[in-house]
Amino acid sequence: MIRYRDVLRSIFSILLCVVSCLVSANGQRNAASAAAFEAMLPVLHHPRCMNCHSAGDFPRQGDDSHPHAMNVRRGPEGRGVTSQKCSTCHQDHNLAGLHMPPGAPDWQMPPRNTPMIWAGLTDNQLCELLKEPKQNGHRNIDQIVEHMTTPKLVLWGWNPGEGRTPVPMSQADFAAKVKEWAVGGAVCPAASSSASHAATQ
Amino acid sequence: MISFSVNKRPVKVDVDPSTPLLWVLRENLELTGTKYGCGMAQCGACTVHINGQAVRSCVAPVSRAAGKEITTIEGLSPDLSHPLQRAWLEIDVPQCGYCQSGQIMSAAVLLNEIPNPTDDDIDQALTGNICRCGTYPRIRRAVHRAAEMMAKGGAR
Amino acid sequence: MIAERQAHDRSVVGALPRRDFLKLSVAASGGLLIGLYLPASKAAAAATFAPNAFVRIGTDDSVTVIVNHSEMGQGVFTALLMILAEELDADWTKVRFEPAPVDPVYNHPVFHMQITGGSTSTWSSFDQFRNAGAAARAMLVTAAAQRWNVDAASCRTEKSIVIHSASNRRLSYGQLAESATKITPPQQVALKDPKDFKLIGTPLKRLDTPEKTNGKGIFGIDVKLPGMLTAVVARPPVFGGKLKSFNADKTKAMPGVRKVVEVPSGVAVIADGFWTAKRGRDALQIEWDEGPMADFDSKAQREQYAAMAKQPGLVARKEGDAGSAISSAAKKIEAVYAVPYLSHAMMEPLNCAVDLRADHCEIWTGTQLQTIDRMNAAAIAGLKPEQVQIHTTLLGGGFGRRANPVSDFVSEAVHVAKAAGAPVRVIWTREDDMHGGYYRPMFYHSLVGGVDADGNPLFWSHHLVGQSIVAGTPFEMIIKDGIDPTSVEGADDVPYAIPNLSVEYHPAKIGVPVLWWRSVGHSHNAFVKESFIDELAALGGKDPFELRRKLLTKSPRNLGVLELAAEKAGWGKPLPARRARGIAVHASFESYTAQVAEVSVDSDGKVRVHRVVCAVDCGRYVNPGIIEAQMQGGVIFGLTAAFYNELTFEKGRIQQSNFHDYPMLRINETPEIEVHIVKNNEKSGGIGEPGVPCAAPAVTNAIFAATGKRIHRLPIRMNEAVGGSKEDLK
């Protein structure tokens, strides 16, 4: 004869086990996702990325991230203004030779109303900004992964042309980390981490 | 063969597609108003329009022009009647004159997009165009003057 | 006083002291018509009236003025025409320009060769062009008088028309052109009283603006000859280097490459067009013998110069006894100033087109030095100079670079033409141009000065070290007692009344080719002189303007521009926080300029020049519109060098190559520049160069006023001035 109380106890203990197991698995997933994000940071913080995700209403250039020469501006679409658009000088491919304008298809920086400025953000803030639909062009996590792993403009960071340092991780490793971050729930590092990249302010 | 239009005239050129548009304009099409200054998009002397947008022709491969409309200084107006050219004459802008085609072609895009530019708009549009003679003060005056002419005469 | 007298006597005309050349010259003044005529065989066809080598009048009323100076932005294709048209009483709307061919009749009246330089064109050709216009007018009047059978004296002229008022008859110059060809040129003509000038002194618009606004103007690089090829030359990476060997297999395999040839300057790739030639050049495999300069290094050079400055130099100026005054000074100060090699960086890189035939050679290029270029070209081509003609195109900037006594860019093109077997042009890339030498020389200046108990300057001792520009060139004859005037100009003629003054020059022999660069010696000496007088003012607790004023009482034209600039700039009036003014005054090319710069320095050391007020006294002038443009351009040229430019050597190689690392001031950095022109009847001076010298010291003196930091080295390095502490700037 099965006593009702025993059944309840059993169910409770099973539930307890499930919940605790779930909590424990989640904890592992959280940590792995956040760690994947942290592994992505050397790329995100690299001048090849930061120079267009920089503070101010203009792009930067060089490994020292100095303001772009010639008073170049972001413009409403992130494509420059009037007679100084990105496409005035940048082609859809890199040009041979040192100090020649680099290029990739659709060369641009983030538009003015969603400028995606990463400079000066903590790791947590940067991560949250990436996920913020109002700031990221209404992308969901899958679309963010897509954006970080496929456009030729993003991939240019691995092939930036003569005389420029590429981003510091293989493209395959970076793509794997981005996916790991997303699959793990796109978890952000703890908010306590300090400002990660103030150098280009 | 690469086909495009220059100053509303259809052209076909048989050149290596990586040749900069500048040299195709200057040598194959004999339009020498567009100048070589640096070859690396630093000085703006080679500025032309591709479909109405300013482009440094010294770094743009001619393949980029395929099927597009190119405008050079020679095509800005047939008779110096463009407001910028009239303003350039009125303010007496050029000194040696070498950079002026590029200055005017850049300014033309500026006025197309911002018919009444501020000094800051002019700085954002023309900082890519070097003038070694130092005609900048008069360029600034002439761009404002051209904007006035356009406002009076209606936009072109 | 002595300084003022010296400035007048020595009259350094840019590179060449006028004194030396005047001895040789027959001054064309007082209406005596000498040196105006081409040999008959060279005169224009009879359909037009060509009364002399400088003007042709067509039956269509056109007035063509043949200009013996090169148009490089300074406005000679307008100003010289105004002078001739003034005396001709020509209808200004009918006046056209034409560049002169090479012929002795077009020689510079002072320098005795065809040359554009030293800011001399307008004043040196003033009488020449007046006489040419007046002579033509007299012949037209005579032709009309003969036709009407009236006394020539009863005729007057106005806007290209001869008028006989008594009978109300009129004939245009075009209508008279044919009959005027039969009139004997006058021996002497009367010139206008300057008070009757209608064109001279007015801001007429430039005549070359239309072709510089529609792309039609032809610069050297735009010349197209039938069957012309294009060459790009590989030159040694180190000055004094020589070709050892080369492999052109890859180059020769490129479609469009015609020939690869060795020339004295390197290896020339001759191709159908520029891009092919350039790619072909880049594909060459060359081994160079780098020669004795292979380890040349700017830092070592600076140390060498510093050591030289400590030795006794050649005495360029000596007043009183600066040596013994050192001990009696109440306070003294030592300073070292340094300026780098500079590239002219004309917007149009060097180029030259040559059509060389068995018995003649034609050259198209933008040059400032036709006579010498022709001689050098003829020698290389194995022809007589008369068999070589140079067609001077528009110059896309000159600034002295296209006046090279060794004609580097012309000579090389003739060598290439000998190998090409077809008309050929050599185009220099921007990098070639910047690495091609003939720079403004690097200079090192060491000074000691002191003030008396009242804070008045008591002594000034200046040693300067640098290369001579003219040594080893045909202009070497201007060196006197070992001193190249182009090295010391602006330093040996310090106009300030300082009782003990010495200037010593140390010529350095270095294998870097150097040349005149807009304002030549003044480009560095004004910076040093105007900075150091500011240092003495600070040392003596004096206002920099008031001290200059006090020391210039015997130099009225310096004083005049100084006071005018200070007044217009509001010297002494309050400015917003962190802003300050600096002042500089300098005489060069027989003109006087002063500039006041208004500058702010932010806490990061970023300097912004907000306004430059410039006063200029160039004596009697022709076109104030052109003067304003030249002064504005000169200020911008000076600011560009002050803020940005230096060429440095490492392992014999120049480290800079194009505008990314040799930047130009751009429109967004350009201050408001006001120009105030003094009106007087003094003898005319130059205008193309005098705007440059004051720009740097006016700004660095303003930086000192704003921050207490003295800039001793150009280009301005605020990090050095700040001394590592931003706090100092706050």
C-alpha cells in the first residue's frame, strides 16, 4: 500500500533533485557562455574593430586608434557625409601597398542613431549593448552571431591589408567562441568587471 | 572591355580592370582636368563623381566604374555656368590651380546634399582636398557664394 | 640703423643679391627701349601687329601679352599683363596671356637668364612691360595719325581705341594693327604718370581663373604628344647611390612595357601609360651600391651640427663686441633652435615631356629656370641650345623646386628620351618627388643674448649651421668670403637696435641635395630671429610688441607693418581664457611683413590657430587682390611647415613618403587670415615669399604667451614643449 505522504515525499525529492540538477547545469552553462564572451574580447577590443566602434562621431585609424585623418565624420548612415563618404576612398577590397585605403564590401561604421560605441565600456556593458535590440539594429541572438561571423566587413579584421595588424585570434576560433556564447544563452560577464577599454576614448 | 558613361558620353575601354580610373580618364579618354597628386586618396586632386558621389579616382579601379555615370570637372558645366564655377571666378580662388578640379568636384557633392552649408559642413566636406598654395580662405568664401547663387537662381 | 642701411644696400633678392646682378645689368628704365625686340626671323606673322617681343595685337582687337615669367600661382599671368595693358591703354577684356618661349629677349632684367624666382617677377619686369606697352601704343597712335593726317599729339587712347577728339574719329587697335606694322618702333617713349594709372593698383580678377576652373588648363603632366610614351624611373634609395645591377624580366613581361633602360639617375621603365610604367618599375629587381651616405642619420647630423656651432664660424655680421658684452649683461639666455629638411611638395609632382629628334629637341614642362634647363638639355642631347625649345606649361606649384641649377627633372627626361626612340614623358610619383632631394636644408642655430639692468637687449650672438644652397652650382658666384647669402638672409640683417651683435655662419658639407624653398633662408632665420627677440623681451620683462617697437625706431617700414598688424589684431586687448597672441615682423625680398597670431592651447597640448592678422608693405603694388592671396597662401605654407613637416633620415633613407606622413594644413585647420596692405610709393618688393617667414614665429610666440613654453624646434612638438607635464599647460 502506497501512502499518499510517501508519494508526495518522493515527488518532492525528485523535484528537488531535478531543480538542483537544473540549477547546477545552468550554472555551468552561464559560466561557459560568459567565458566565451570574455574569450571574444581581444577581438572586440582590437583596433580593427574599435576604430569604427569608437567614441565620438568619427572613425579612427591605425593601431594607435588616432582620429581618422581628413576630418572624416560618421554621418547619419555611418557612411560619412557629403563629399567625404566612406566610399569616396574605400573600395570593396584592400588596395596593394602600405598606407593605402583598406576596403571591404559595404565599408561603413555604425549609424548615428545606434552608434554602438564600445570605447569605455565594461565587459558587461559591452555584452549587454550587443544584445540590446534598440542598439543592435533589432537583431536577435542568432542574428548577432550571423553579424559577428559572416559579413565581409567583419571578416576584414582577419585580412586588414598591408601594414595593419589583424585581430588576435583565428577567425574559426572566434566564430566558435561567438557560437559558444550564444548557445550558452549569450550570458554576460559579471557587472563588476572594470572598464575594459578606455584607451580609445 | 569596360563600359560606362563619362560626362554623359558612353565609353568603352580595353584596359586591365585594376587600373585606377584616374589614369583611364587622363590617358585613354584624354580628360586631363582630373589630376594626380598622391595616388593614395590623401589629397583629393583626382576627385570625380560616380553616380553623383565623390570618389578619389586614383584609388578606384576602373572596374568600379562599369555601368556607372562618371562626371569629371570637364562635365560639370559646358560653359563655366555651374554656380561653383561662377563663384570661383567671382572670388578669384585658384592660385596654381592644380588642386581646383578636385576642390570643385568635392564642393559640388556638398552643395547637392546641403544647399546652404555651414562652415562646419564645408570643413567636413573639403578637408580631404589639399591646396598647397593655401587658397582655403577663398574656397570657403566661394562655396558660400555658390550656395547664395543657387538659392537665388533655384537649385540646379 | 646699420641694419636698416644694410637691408637696403644688400637687397637680397631671394636667392640672388640684387647688388651683384645690377652691376652686370643694363637697367631698363626711363623709357629707353632696349631688350624688347626679338630677332626679325622670330617675330610673329604680319597678320598681327607684333611691335616687340612682349605683345601682339590682332586684327580682331585681341591683345596677347607674352610673359617671360612662369605662372605657378603667384599671378604673373595677370599682374604683368596689367602693367603692359596700362601703358598700352588696352581694353582689359581683350587681353590674353601666352607663356614666352626661351630666348634671351625674355631674360630676367636683373638675373640675365630666363628665371622665375626670388619674388622678383613683378618688380623686375615692371619697367620692361611698361615700355613694351607704351611703345606699342605710340606706334598705333602714329598709324592712326598718319591715316587721319593729323598730329599724333592730338590723339588720345582709351580701351584699345585711338581717338582724335577734334574730328571725333576713332579707330580700334585691331583696325590699326596692319598699318601699325609699317611704323618704325620709337627709340624712346613717355610713360604715364603713376597718378594716371587705371589698372595698376586695382584688384582685377586673374585671367587664368577660367582655365583653372573648368579643367582645361594644361600643366606639364597634362601634355599629350602624338605617339608619346610614359616613363617612371627607379632611383637609388640613398643620395649618392649608384646602380649595381638590375633584373627586368618581370617588368618586360608586362603588356604595355616598351623598354627598360639604364639612365644616369637609375632605371627607366618606358611604357604606354603611367600605370603600366609604375607597376613595371615596382616589379624591377635592383641592386644598388648605396655609396657613402648609406648610414646617414638625422640624429647624428644634428650632433655634428651642434659640435660645429661651438667652433668659430664665418663672420656674417659684427656690431660692437658681443663677446665682451656677455660679462656686463644683467641677465643672459642661451637657446638652440633647429629646423628640418623640407620638401616643396608641390601638388603637381615633377614631370617633363621630351620630343628628341636628330636636329632638335622640344621640351614641355613646368619650369622656373628655362635658360639653364635648355643649356643642360642641349648638352645631354648633343645639340646647341638654340636647337632646344622649352614650352613652359602651367606649374602646379613651384616654390623653388622647379628652379634647379642642375635641371634634375629635365635632364633625366632627356636621357630617357635618348633611349625611348619616341616622344616620352617622365612622371614622378608623389613618393619619387618627396624622395628626390633638393630640399630646404636642415639648420641648427645656437644663440646667446643678454639684457642690461633696465631689461634692454645688450648683446646678441648667433651661430648658424647648415648647407649652402648655391655651393657647386652656377649661382656659386654670389658666395662672398665663404658666406652663402641664401643661408644667412634674415639672420645677418637683424633690424633691431642692439649695440653688440654678431652672426657667424658654419657651412656644412652634406650629400643631401638642397635648394631654395619658398622664402629660402628667411624660412628658418625669421623663426629664430623672431623667437629669440621674444626670449629677450621675456628676459627683460618687456612686452614683445613694445620691445620690438622700441628697437625699430630707425627702421620705419618694419615699424610701420609691426604697428599696423598690432593695431588690427587688437594687441593687448583681453582674450578668452587659454588664448594668447604672438607677434613677429620680418623683412624679406624687399618687402616688410608683420603677423599677429591668436592661438589657444588645450590641456592636452593641442594648438589651434584662430586668427592671423598680417600687415605687408611691398611698396608700390600692382594688384592688391593677388597680394592678399599670396599673403594668405604664404601664412598657410608657413603654418604647414611649423605644425607638420620634417624629412628625417635613417640608414640614408628618407622616412617620409607621401601626405600621410608629410601632412599639409587642411581647410578645417586654417585660421581666419586678414591681410592689410600698406599703401605708399616706395620701391616695389616681392610678394610670393614674404608671407611665409613670420607665420611660424608668430604662432610659437603665441604658444609661449599662452603656456610659458618656448618652441625651439620645428615642427612644433607640444609634447616637448609641455615637458611631460600637462599641468604646466593648465
